[in-house]
Amino acid sequence: MGSPQFVGPLFTPVDQTNPYRPPPALFGPWVRHPKPPINIEIDTVEGRSKPIGTNKWYTQLVLSPSGTDPVYVLPYALAFLNGSSVLSQHEGASSLVGMGISHSAPSSRIFGPTTGGEANGNSKFYYNPLAISFCLGAAEFNQSNVACSLSHWSELTARLKIFSRESSSSSSDISILICRGQAFLTCIYTGLSPTIRSACEVLSLECLNEGSEQFLHGFRKHRIKLGDRSTWLLYSKPVLPRTSFHIELKVIDRNQISHHHGPWSGIVQVVKMSEYYADQLGSDFHRFREESVYDRGVGVWVREATIRSGPIDSGTYYFDWFSEGPRARSEPPLIFALPHHIEAMQSHSGVLINPQIRLNSRATGDMRLCRGSTWCFKEDLQAVKLYGIEPVNVNNLNPKYDPSKLDLLREVFIKEVDCDFDRECDLDSYYFSGKKLAKQALLCVIASSILRDEDLTLVCVSKTKESLLRFCQNRQKAPRLVYETTWKGIISSSMLVSGNENDDFGNGLYNDHHFHFAYFIHAASTLVYFDSGFLEEIREYIEYLIKDTNNAFEKDEFFPLFRNFDWFLGHSLATGLQTSLDGKNQESCSEDANFLYSLKLWGKATSNQALESLAELQLSILKRSANHYYYMKDSNTTIPAEFRRNRVPGILFENKADYTTFFSNEKDAIHMIQVIPVTPITPFLRDPEFVWQEWIDSGFKADRAGQVCNLATNLTNGYRTLLLCQYATIDPEFVWNFFEERISKGQQIPLDDGLSLSWALGFTLNQLG
């Protein structure tokens, strides 16, 4: 029995009465998914087996047609190279076959065109080239026989086996031990003849300790310099009794290194030297100092890892790394940490390597090398605890509202509440239906917490309950939600009927589930807040949506753990069963926050303290990571200067930051996607300094009309109203006066389909205090 992926008081089932219960008939009949995984043993797909993550860092390895798009363990990208994939090809040589590792230095980043054509403007995107630095293969592999199989997948680790389908021995393979942040790529060869190839030119190969391997824990050490100016170390050690001799490596041609003494069994570990190392090749002292860190750390790799929570409400959590290898008892593993890890990490001096050794993470800044078996993190939960169902003004927790402003709000509210709620939200899309439901729920909040009108609150709650019940009974206009047994989750049946994978933004492929279902959970939490007797009518439906997206109970055989939230990256991933050379992505970190906020509210509504505290921790982690990777202030040193003054990416991939969205290239859409929806949690996520800098100075500086402040006050669409509304977090008086003037003149205010004018006014009024 291996180590658990998650342990601690926060990681408990959302269904506390019957956590082992299978999905109910409400989500029947059960179906199989039309897009099953590949590169996995059959008996791990169906039945009582560990579910496979659909939106995880490792998922691309098991996606059809071949599982060859890269996975981003960071700082490296890894790829199974089958000889025919895009990454298997390189100019002037035969195809690469085996395990590919890729890393590029910050100086190699590729930047897109600048906004407005300004010479010193902001790039529309940046990404990292994916040339294969090394392909670790075997002479026995070729394009027609190579195969791979993934096992032991988890939040932080996995194992991949590469083998020949034609091998007469089932034990001849390369076993790759994969770990997030790994310093070494570790490959265990069994009965194969190692080959090492590169898409870059091999400039030199040095064997540094032939005949004296005993002084390096039995490892032979090679230094390899490539044509991209990078330097790598390769350590190897034979495994007795199968092999008693060391690898004998020789350069065969400009792209290939080979071992010439037949089948071999042993350990191969490769690691890249930092860019600072490359810049200091004349300094023997620096070269020795950096290499000595890896000389000390060789012979250790992470076998498994556990994410461990501290006590409820403590804000502490841990990454526990469990090692193996010939030196695992004497040395902890070497692992790179992201900027938000370093910022939240406790007891730096015991883990961080000094002097610093850094490698580029690709899209999320430089990573720092750490040495340790446990990383301890601490988040302060006091701030996030202020935010609940009702809007909060952190500067005035007991606001007194201007009567004249309340009169205007009441007038607008009465008009908006006089509509058919049920018809408004019974649409053919879970995403758009959910937005309407959450909009209605926020109307209930306005009636209660700001207008303080019991009659209006009762009317609004009653109408919203009727709207939500239709979905909780699975009798809505949108195709039924069903449980599928292949990937193990709840999906829209639309794709199963139409065959169109893109129906409802790819819900059937597990795209954006946390965005879609958050709106339902938020609405349900709000209604239970007003009427606790409503809970049992909707509980089953809502808690299965939570299981689908944020299952925290490892013994649940029916859903994967944390489908969306990535505990290493510190934010969610929205991409499901679709592949991309740039990896997984997420557009909206604000909808990510809305998802976690909805879980916090449900935990509160159902007296589930563990869920509430878990969501508060996740929200605090997200706030930290978002202010490194999504919300870019002038002081941000994580994101390249060439991209920083865009202020936000529209889409953040694992390998790329792109100033666009999937639905529009317009600036108002790009900035709106990192705002939507405006809810009580909005002020928590969006730092006031960032809000101001984005408002007055984003993108092409000379384009005054295109600044967010001017877009938001030229209300031509609902996107811009959202941008205006969020500005109320720092200047509510300006926003209120703007709205009030337009209303008094009878001018229309365009609204996003998830925003009511009542909420825009009420949220602003609350911020005014």
C-alpha cells in the first residue's frame, strides 16, 4: 500500500453520512465515455480502480491519439516520443524514440508582436521553445515497436514505463520516475542498450570520473554541452547483479550519443545547469559549486508524495516527498519550487539551496532549487474569513446606507425582480444557466442585506428556489447530467447525443467544470442561507457536483481527487480531455476564485467545517499564485517585463501566457475574463494597487482611449460594465455617480448575462459604506 495522496483533517468527504455511496439514479443511466484513455493498463480504467484525473498535469500522456504531447512537470517538459509525433521530429536526423526532456532558458523565450506596434510595447504572448534537449531511448526501440504505460499517477508524482512491443522479455524497459519540480530526470534501465539523442547539436561530451566512481557514490558522471548553450550532467550507475559494468558513452554524430556494449541495467539521472552557470563557464569556482550540489544529491528520487493539511483553520499545509534510491537514507530529494511556494514556505533556511540555483519554469517565473523531504507552507486565513454570502466592506463592517441611494436601488430592483426567473435560467447550456441562477441568488442577497426588505427577500428566494429545483431534479432544458464510468465523473449528455465535443464549452470533455458548476453551488448555498429547510431537497445534486470538481476524499472510488485545483501550481486547470503542445490552460482565475468561494459558502451552509476551511485555504493559495501569474503589478518580478504591462494574460497555459481569450481578441474581453463574476469575494482576490494600475496603465501606454478606465466608462457591452463594477473596490463613489447619472438620463446600461443592475448598484453601495 503506497502513501496517500492527501492526508489531514481538511481532506474529508463532502458527504459525511455515506461517503462510499455510488452516484445516484438522478445521474443515470451510467455511461461509458466515447474518448477512453490510452497508454494505461486496461484493468485500471473500469471497475473499482483509482480514477484518472482529467485536468491534471499528467493527463496528456493518456489522451488519444498517441499520448505524445508534453507534460509540464516544471521546470522541465517531458514527452513520450514515438518517432512519429511532432516533437519526435528534428531537422537533419531520424526521428526521436524514447523519453524526451526539454528545457529552454529565459533568453530563448519567444515573444509575440507588441501591442500597437510600439517598439518598447507589450508582447501579445510569450512561450518557450519545445526542442527536445535529450531523448533517453534504447537501441532496441523504433517507431514501429515503442510503447508506453502510465501508472501510480497522483497530484505530485507518476511513473511511466517505455518498452518494445516486440521484446521477448517483459522486464526489458525504461522506468521513468516523474515528480513535479524534479531536479533530476530519473530513468531506470532494465536489459536495454541506452541511446541518448538531442534535437540540439552535441558540442562536447566529457566523462569526469572514469575509474573513480567510488568517490561519487558509485556513479559515473558525464558533462554534456549542447548547441543552445546549455550544459547538462548525466549520472549513471549499473544495478547489480544484472549489470556490473558502467555505461560507455560516445558521440556518434552531431545529435547522438550511444552506449556500445549491449544491454545494460542501471540508473540514469540527468539534470540541467542553470543559465547563470552557462554565463560563468570561465569560473571554475562557480561551476564546481553548482555541480557539487548535484553530486551530493545524485542517487535519490521521489517515489511518492503526500499533500498534508494542518489542523482546521490553521492555514498550514505540507508537501511530503518520499524518496528511494541508493542514497535515499542519507540525502533528501532535490526539487525546484515556484515563486508562490517560496513566498509561503516556512523555515526557508532548512530547505532552500544557497547560493541560489534557478531554472525557468516556462510561464510562471524562475524556480528555486530546494533540498528537503518536507515543505511546510502557511497561509493567513483571517482575511478570507471575512467574506461570506453578503457583500463585505472591509473598511466598514457595519455600513449605513444613504436613503436616497437605497431608493434608487429599490426602484431598479423591483423592475428586475418582476420577471420569469424559471424561464430566464432554463437554457440549453449549464454555463449560461448557472450564471443566471447565481444572478438571481445575488438579487436575494441585495433584498436582504442592503434593502433589508423581508417581503422582497421572500419573493426573490421563492422564485430562485423554483429555478434551481428544476436542475436539482435533472429535468432542465439542457441535456441531462449523467455519470460516466471511464474517467469517472458527471458530464453533460449533450456530446453523447450530438457527437460534438465542443458542446457547452466542452463540458462532456471535462472542460471548465469548476466554472460551470460553481454558479449552481453558489446559488444553492445562498438559498440554504435564507431557508435551511431547503437543504435536503437539493443536497444530493449539489454535493455530487462538488465531488466531481473538488473531491477531497481519497477512498472515493467514483471520482478523481481535485479534478480542477492543482496544488503545485496554486490554481485550477480548466482543460479536460483535449491535448495541446502548450499543455493545460485556464482562462479565468476570477471564475476559479468563484468556484472556491462557492465551496466555502456550501461548507458554511451545511456546517461542514472541513470543507469551509479547505476552500478558505485553496482561496488563499489562489490569491497568492494569481498575484504572481495572473495579476501583474509594476512590482511583479515573476513575469517577463515584455509582457507585464498587459496586466493580465487572457489565457495562461503551462508553457505560454497569451493576451487573448478563446472567444475574443478585444481588450475589454481579455480584462473582463479576469474579473467575472463580480461577487462578494472579488475584493479579496483583486489587490487595490493592481486594480488602480490596470485601470490607468495597461498595454500600449500611448493608447489612452484603450486604457481600461476609458473602456469601462464607454459602456458599449456587458464586459465593460463588469470592468466598471470591479473598480468600485477602490473608488465606489466614482462608480456610483457614473451609474446614477446614466440611470437619471434614461441611458441603458448593458449587462453581462450573469450581472443584474441591482447587484452592480448594491455591490457599489456596499463598498461606499
